[in-house]
Amino acid sequence: MNRPSPLFRYLLFSLPLAFLLLFYFYPLIKIVLLSFLPEGVWAPDRLSKLISSPTYARILWFTCWQAALSTIITLVLALPGAYIFAHYRFFGKNLLQALMTVPFVLPTVVTAAAFRALLGPNGLLNNWMMAGFDLSHPPIRIDQTVSFFLLAHVFYNYTLILRIVGSFWAGLDPDIRAAARMLGASPWQTFRRITLPLLMPAIGSAALLVFIFCFTSFGVVLILGGPGYATLEVEIYRQSVQLFNLPMAAALSLIQIAVNFLLMWVHARLGKKAKVAFYSDSATGTAIKVTTSKQKVLIGVNLLFMVLLLLTPLLALLIRSVTGEDGLTLAYYSALFTTQARSVFFVEPISAVTNSVGFGLAAMTLAVILGLLASTFLASARGRGSSLWDAVIMLPLATSAVTLGFGYIITLNRPPLNLRDSLALVPIAHALVAFPFVVRCILPSLRQIPQSLREAAALLGASPYQVWRRVDIPIISRAILVGAVFAFSISMGEFGASAFVTRPHTPTMPVAIFRFLGQPGDLNYGQAMAMSSILMLVTCSGFWLIGRLDSSKKSPDTFK
Amino acid sequence: MKEVIEKQMMPDSRKILTVENLSNRYEGQPLLQDISFSLMQGEILCLLGPSGSGKTTLLRLLAGLEKEETGSIIFCGREIKDVPPHKRNFGMMFQEYALFPHKTVQQNVAFGLEMQHCPSHELSRRVETVLKMVGLSGLEHRKIDELSGGERQRVALARSLAPEPQLLLLDEPLGSLDRALRDRLTGEIRTILKSLAVTAVFVTHDQAEAFSIADKVAILHHGSLQQLDTPEKLYRTPINATVARFLGFQNLVKGTVDSNSAFQSSLGALALVEQMVQPGKKTTLLIRPEGARLASCSTDETDDIQIAGIITGRQFQGSTYKLTLQVKELSLTFDLPIDPAPPNIGQSIELLLNPSAILLISS
């Protein structure tokens, strides 16, 4: 076997490992210490008092409750959609599938802004209804209620369930269903006794992911839920940034970390089981044309719902960003370029765009370098060591960004590592969040390269470096690109950690939008809409670019 | 008199399946064209054809898993066009077996019986019997992913047999197994099907498999039924060049029949014997590879046809030599016994052809 020496491999890995130690484990350990040693002395009873307090229990209960409800609603709404996507071919399916990615990559702050633009007190629907029916008050009063952020949760988790369950469903060998039919099972019996049990791993894994996302929901709850509601994440933010109760924040973070690790562990277990399921070669080849009118109604209703749920908030956002009190206007966009007296900014707001792009590029570069090194290490490792390190690298995924941000402000603000006023803090935080995604993009395609390819290159006279450069890199170049776009988008939309670590003079776009939304007045509101629209377009264009690359050169599945 | 009547009645009353003028389309393209055939009770029919010939589609039409466009399928005297698959009581063995991955061997085999609401003691007895028959006793509680390819194949067979189907459909059931296992299981399947007297339709692209398993073989090509016969008749008298080529015959010589009923081709004029000529427009001469022997070791006067050429290929194949010779501008291939060994490449050779190995067919 032509594999790099262990020393060299660990040398490769030392950089990502050092990064994780410094910017992940160090802040996290500090949080744990702060929970148990609030004033530098061992005081576990304080922690237990905090945990047993009713506030604490109430927050935890609310966090679980809203996450569970969001998950159930999303499942009920998305499963019919998954069915039609897995089984039928219809006009506009590809376009719709492309649109499905939008909510998922959309920054939470933009999602929140979009729902405000549609259904908020100043939103399009309320404005139209007030004008149309001559009302003095907005008729839809959903702002600052649980329903509002539940709706937003459904919005960006709907597509997640659709994708996971839909593709799994399409991948189930249709002959298995046919076999049940041939053995005398009616369509309903086939679904209940064969299809549903086979889908369970995918449904369970998708539902758990949705639960995790809703459990750690921050931006949406903070903006749409208002002061009356707090998930763990929101409470950590309030306790630390607004109330300066660091021990309380640390205690909350501790429980957040514990619950997240538990959920991610369960998810990993489920994921392993889900892979056991049998796939047929033709994952999409089994979709059939719509024939009966019953099918047409089923598909029509689902598509209408999808378009309503997914497109209207985004359209409302765009429309609201160009409509002022006197009709169409670009005033909000132009206001982004000026510094106003009563502004919430010290610089013109448009600089947030340049900040975000700059941070995004830096975070992307960092995340791709680290991700490439870590993937190369993991791909060449075998056995238990490999899966252990794999799990370690995935840990940042299981940690909420808010916890990380909080960890940063309590550790990196003072020696030995003082980055308080350093511009590097934001890209570092973003790179840490994005780095596991990059690994997840690159590692599978790196592992798919058969060892024989490298051996063939070596026998043709290529040195190990040449093999890496001329065989590995060209094959995984697309995966690297996808990872890079992911990292960039994550950085552009990241809000949880940014809320802690951005400096007042250098806000990122989500932070700027949050500040605008928190201020009264139509101009602030309009500017939030305008900036959200810009952010939405920037994030989506990256994925549009990937889509274009995909269609221009269809990569043949050589290694299947 | 009575006996005669019975003899005439018998075939009809035993006719279990009749397919008439069946056609269908796939994505607007015609796939099956005007297929008609019938099947007797207890017969094993093989649908043989290259991939894309429509054989699997035909099978799925019989199963009710696909819809026909025109024509009818009559089973036990009843049109079954509108009977959904789960009410047909047909068994089917799928290409990749389609075993239920979330059930054990026992649960897989029991599924069909459960659908028939078979009482539990009866159910476990029948599952046990059928597992014993396919040689899987003791593996009842294994999971599907713990089985080897051959074991999965047996589970699939057991599962399709357990509900005692009126018609068993098998879609390339040995396709994904290696050669040796395939050969062994081919024999086993025929023995099992025959012992249960099951009527079966079996799809394959492998001629050897079809010949060793089937009572009748139907050759499909581009969606149309070319010929349906017993394996031996099919081999001895393929109806046209398409069938002959599919059966692996290489010596197909084009030509015309002249007024003296001699076959004119690049081989020269060949006087035809009656048995070689069958009705219809014949333009191709088929010479089967096993019908030749060395002229040098034959002393008797026979009416065998003599043929001379230069050896261009000589391949030892175990029981035979595969000899390729250049006869004028034609290249012909023959299987010759290994004793006496034929001359080497480049040398000329004279062969005697057995008239029964020569057939005039349409192209």
C-alpha cells in the first residue's frame, strides 16, 4: 500500500487539531469551569441551585416543547411532499427541487425578516388588508407569538424532511413493494407493513435533525418571538449580553452542550442504521408520470402548499424592501449608503456588506484549508482511530453557535489569548462552524477514490505529492468548491456566534439586520428588508453557481 | 372414439394461460408487439432474449405490475386485465430478490401466508416445509443482510412458493450469482418446480440456463416473439437468422436458391436435401458447428458435403477444438473432436459436413 507515513499524516492533522483545541475546546472547558467555579472557587451548589430554579426548568421545558411541536408539524406537512417527489415526475420538478435549497441556506435572520415582511404588523399582508378593508389595526396579529416562529421553523425544516425522506423513499427498491403486492398485500398493507418500516430510519433521522435545529433555534425566536419567549439559546444571549449574569449563562450553556451531544449521538446511531437499508441503482429512474386525476389533485395541492410556504415570504421580503409608504421606492437601499444622525450605526450600513464578504472570504479560506487537511488525514486513516477523529471533528456541529460565541467572549478577551479587538475573531468563529461542513463535503469523495488509482499513478512514475496533486485534487475539486461555497454561505448568514463576537464598528450583515429590526421607525424596518434582500441574493447566488456547474459538466459516477 | 375425443380435449383443458395480441408502450415507444402464446398446466416456459427485448416487461404484464395497451391475458379461462396484482395469486421472484430487509428469513417467507390469513400453526408448518424444500432449515431467524447470495436466492424462491401460487413468475432469478452456483441452482430450481408441478414463466438472457430449466423456450427480440418451441427443436431448427444468431450460431451464409434447387452462395453451389428446406423465403444457410468431421479420417462413401479451407484459428477448448477456417471469402467455425487433432494454423483442411447439421432459414 502506498500510504503516507503516520508521522506525516499526523503532521497534516496537527493544524486542524490545534485550531480545534484553541478555538473550540478551550472556550468550552472555560464554560464548564465557570459553571462549577463561578468566582474561581468550587461551588457546585450554586450550579445545582440554578438548575433547580423554576426559571431554568421553564426555559428548558419551553425549548423542548417548541422543538417537538415544530418537528411534528413539519413532519405532517412534509411527508406527503416527500411522497410525490419520490414517486412522480411533473412539470417544474427540477426547478422546485433547486428552490428547495433556498430556505435551508437562508440565514435565520433573513428568514425572520422575510416572515416579518409577509405577516408582521408592518408586513405586506397586513398593509394590504388595512388598505383594502379600511382597518385601523393590522388584522393579523401573529408577531411575538409562538405560532410565528413555529411557522418559520416549518419554513426552513420542511425542505430538510422533503430531501432526506424523499430521496430515501425514491431509493427504496420498487421491487420490494411489488414483491409485497405479488404476495397478496393490498396497497395500504404494503405501505403499512413494508414501506413505512423501511422508511422509519430516514424519518427518524430527519425528525431528529429538525428537532436539533429547532432546539438550538436562536435568530428566529429572538426576532419573531419577542421578549416573551426564550429558548435556551436566546436565554444564554440575554443572560450574558444584556444581564451580564455570566455564571447563569454558563450553566445554561452547559445544559445546551450536554443535550446537543446526546442528540447528535443518537442521530449518528440512527444514521448508521439508516445506511443498512437497501438501495436500488436507479434512485430517480423509478419516478412515473402523473396519470390519474386523483394523483393530479394530490400533486397540485402539495405544490401549491410548497410554493405558498417557500416563495411567499421571500417574495414579500423583496417587495417590502422596495415599497415605502408612498409606493415603490429605492429609498431603503440608498439609505444603506448614508450615515444618519439617529442611526444605530457608527458607519454607513452598507459597510456591513463589505465586512461580511471580507469575513466570509477569510472564513472560507481557513475552513477549506483546515477541511482539506483533516479530510486527507481521515481518508488515509483506517479503523477505530479514524472514526474517533471523525467524531472529534464533527463536535462543533453539535455545539450551538451561541454557546461558542459565549465561550469566546469569556476566554478570548484576556491573556493568554487576547483577541478582543482583533478582526480575526469573527472569521475564526465562522470557520469553526463551517469547517465540519467542509469535511463532510470533501471526505466522501476523497474516500470514493479507489486506492488502485493512486497505485496506478505511482507505478506510472508519480511521486506521492504528484499523486495527490494530479489524481486526488482534480477528482475532489468539485467537492472542494461545494465545501467552499458552503463555508462562505455559512459565514455570510452566521448570527449566533456573531451576535457575541462582532465589534460595534464592524457589524456583519445579519447583525446589522438584527439591529435594524430592533429599532422603531419605517426607515429602519425598510433598511432591514433591503439588507436582508441583499444577503438572500448573495447566499443564493453561490448555490445557483454550484447548480450551473453541475449542469454544465455532469460528473460521471465512475466509482459506483 | 371416446379416447380420441379425450385426447383432443386434454390439451385445451390443461391450457392455463393464454396471451393474445399483447402490445404495450414504454414512454411512447412501442415495446411489446403483438405477443401471443399459451401455456399448459405444469409447464415451465422460458422467455429468452437479449436485454431490451421486452422479456421482463412481458413478465411484469403477466404479474399485473405493468399495464398492457392492447390484447388480453386469459388465466384459467378468465380475463385478468383488471385484476390488481395482489388478487391474482401469482408468485414472483425478482431480479435482485426484493427481500424485505427489515424482516427475518422466516418473516419473509411467512408474509404471503399472513396476507391469506393463514392460521398460525398452519403457517409455521408451511414455512418450515418450504424452507426445508429449498434447503434453508436452521436459518429461519437470520436477517437478510446476513445471508449469502445463494441463500438469498433460496429465500426468494421459498417466499414466492409458500402461498402456493397458481403461476410462478421468475425474473432472471440467477442473474447476480457466479457461474458455478448458477449451474447448481438451475438444476435445483427445475427439480423443485417439477416436484410441485408449478406452472412457471422464467425470464433469462442465458441460453444454457433456459435450455436446462425450461420445457418450452420463447425467443424475444425487439419486443416481438420470434419462436416458441422445446429447447431441442429450437436448437435444431431455428426459424430465422435472428434466432440462430441469438443461439450463438456463427456460420450463417447468405445466398439464393436457383431453379435446380441448389443453394448458390460464396461457397459455390450446394445441392439441397429435402429436410434442409422448409417453407417460406429462405436466403440463409445455417451450418451448425458440431456437424463437421475431418475428411481424412473418413473412408466410407457418404452423401456428406465436403468443404475445404485454410485454418485461421485453432483453439483448444477441452472436449473440442474450435476451428476457424477461411473458405473462399467466408470465415466458418466448427467444433471438432480432439482426436485426431486437427492440423495447425495456416494449413489447408478438408471437412465433411453432416447434412442434418445444415438448415436453410430465412434471414
